[in-house]
Amino acid sequence: MQLENYFEFLSEDDIRIRGTRVGIETVLEDYHEGSSPEDIAARYRSLTLEQVYATITYYWRNQRQIDGYL
């Protein structure tokens, strides 16, 4: 599966995790503040651990672009 399949690209400034209302910025802010992927998945019950890891991996692969988005 392509990593991009985990997300819905609604506009330049609105990327959400597919099947949820959660924007990738929500996961990434918690991650940058030191939360583990497991903690993030527990906090946002609509997310699976796989979705959280996919979001973090997408960030790592596209860091410059996503930093601009954030």
C-alpha cells in the first residue's frame, strides 16, 4: 500500500487521516511534544496505531514539505 493511501488531501492546508476527522497536524504536534505513537493512538481512539505510524513515516519522508504545512 502506498503511504499516501492513509490520507485524504482535501486542500493544500487540510490533510486528514483517511476515515477520520483527524488532521495530520494533530498527530505530529503530539509526536513533536514527546508522545509515543502508542500514547497518541490511545488518546485519539478513532486512530489505529498503524495510522499513527503511517503519519509519522509520511512526515519523515516529506519533512520539508510537511514542515511548511504545519
